[in-house]
Amino acid sequence: MWLSGQTLTLALDGQVVPGYYQIVGQYLVVVPGPRPTVNVDLRDVPQSEYAFMRSGERIGVIGTVASDRRRLLGRSIIRDAGQEAP
């Protein structure tokens, strides 16, 4: 989603939890909630691995969950070979 300083905010793949239900005519419609996100601390990731990333690009992150369980301590970023900078 975005990069600010040494924090990368990612939108996660997977099923979106329903945000709420809405009645449309005689039907109950599920309205999806926001996509879950996770903050990644990039302090230990070489800048060359994320310097040329674009918003919306699909990546994989290798790291460990921080002791506060609120962020991921990144170690490496895996990008599609066709997306990497020259």
C-alpha cells in the first residue's frame, strides 16, 4: 500500500471479513470490510530490495513477528523477477 521511512504497510491477500450487512429490496447483502493490513519494519532489509517498488506490486516478506504482535520485523523482500530493478 505505502512506504513511509522504514515502515512498509501491506494489504494482505485472503478473505475479507464482512464489514456489515445491508438490506437491498428483499435481500440481505454482505458489504465487505476493509482489507487487513500489516506494518513491516524495514530496518534490517537492504534498501536495494525495496527502493524501486511500486504501489500495488505483489511481494513476499520474510521476517518474524515482533514481541508486541503488532508488526513484522522484515529480513528480506521477495519480488517477481519481472518487477526487479535492473
